[in-house]
Amino acid sequence: MLRQKLQDDSILALKAGDKTKLNVLRFILAQVKNKEIDKQSELNDEETMVVLRKVIKELKESVEAFEKGGRIELLEDSKKQLEIALVYLPAEIGDDELKKEIERVIKENQAVFDNNQKVIIGLCMKELKSKADPGRIMKTLQAFLTH
């Protein structure tokens, strides 16, 4: 469904003559296609979201690099691309909700958590990566792991 929305919006951008949006959407769709080739099957929405998050992470890194380098013209272009890509990302859950979700995962896997706390990191990432940024998940998890 997400992939279809990306394709539909790229067609609309082509018809509207919005080159920046078209280029961003084509790049995202190319990354999705590459992942599908690697997997040898179509990606579901969850997997497409992972690809989209990766593209967004790369764009954020570009923005930071251009800011440090003082490349204003490239900075503006990257910011526009980032804004376009962020539209397709669902809203993340709040910090309180994230804490509750992590607590739930820990309670469901209490035996694993008691034996090896680091395993819970993988479980939380797997379950919550579509709901929150992995960096936020790790920060919130650190509070649980240090207790």
C-alpha cells in the first residue's frame, strides 16, 4: 500500500512537473526495487518503511554534512528532499507510549530479559521500529537496561 502510494505520487509529480518531488520518489522507489531484487519477492509495508527510514536517515546526514561544510545551495536542496520523504513516514508514537511498549515487550519476554538483557534490544527493535525511530528506542531502552 505504501509502495503504491509512492508510485501514484510519483506519477502525479511527473504530471505536475515537480522535478524535486519526482526525483526523491524515484530514488525511494529504486531503493525499494533493489531490496525486492535482493529478497526476490515484493516488500510488504513494514519492509518498505525500513527502506524509507534508511533513505530519510541518509538525507538527514546529508543535511548535517552540508551545514558543516557551509554548502548553502546543497543544504537547501537536501532539506527539500527530506521534507518530501518525511511526508510518507507515519507519525511516531510519543515518549510515554514508547515506554509502555518497551515495558510490555520486557514483560512478555521476562525470562529472556533476566538471562541476557541485550537480547531485549533486538526484540524491541523488531517490534517497534515501525512505530518509532531506532535512536529513540535505544535511548528509552538504556533507562531500562541500567536499572
